[in-house]
Amino acid sequence: MTLQDIKNQFRNGNQKVAIDSCHQLLKKSPKDIELIKLLGKMYGLIGDYKNAIQMNKKAHQLNEFDEEVVYNLAYLERQSLHFVEAKKMDRVFVKAQSRIV
């Protein structure tokens, strides 16, 4: 199954199948950041912020300046009412932005 297949499964209402498929692929490629980010997004979309944060933190460890991951972490921490963590991620986001300029 490809990432696009997983995305289609999720969009078609098969969230559990999509998430399980993503985990299966992750076993084969545990450092595939795109796969980890997708899993984090899917968890976030179903409101499972604990797992969404966990996946985004894993992606952040692989690339600390990935703006998408940092932004998602700040958002998810806010949604989870973890305001101190969200503020930290805001600062990391600004730092990541300054690396681009």
C-alpha cells in the first residue's frame, strides 16, 4: 500500500484501516518522516491528540527544523491545553523560519 492509498482510505472513512496500514509501513521504514507526519495528521484529524503529538515529536526528532511538524506540534499542544509546550514550539517555529531567510 502506498501513501496515496492510505490517504484515500482515510478520506473514504476507513480511518482505522488507514492508520493500521500506516503503522505496518512504519515497521518497514521506521525513520520515514513523511509516513510519520501522515500518521500524526491522521491521529490529529480523529482527535487523538496524544498519539498525534507522539508522532509529531518523533518526526521532530528526525528533523527539528521541519516547519510543518513544528507548527503541528504547537497546534496539537494548544488543543491538548499544554500551553507551555505550545509556547516552546512557537519559539522553535520562529527559529525554523529564520533559517529559511
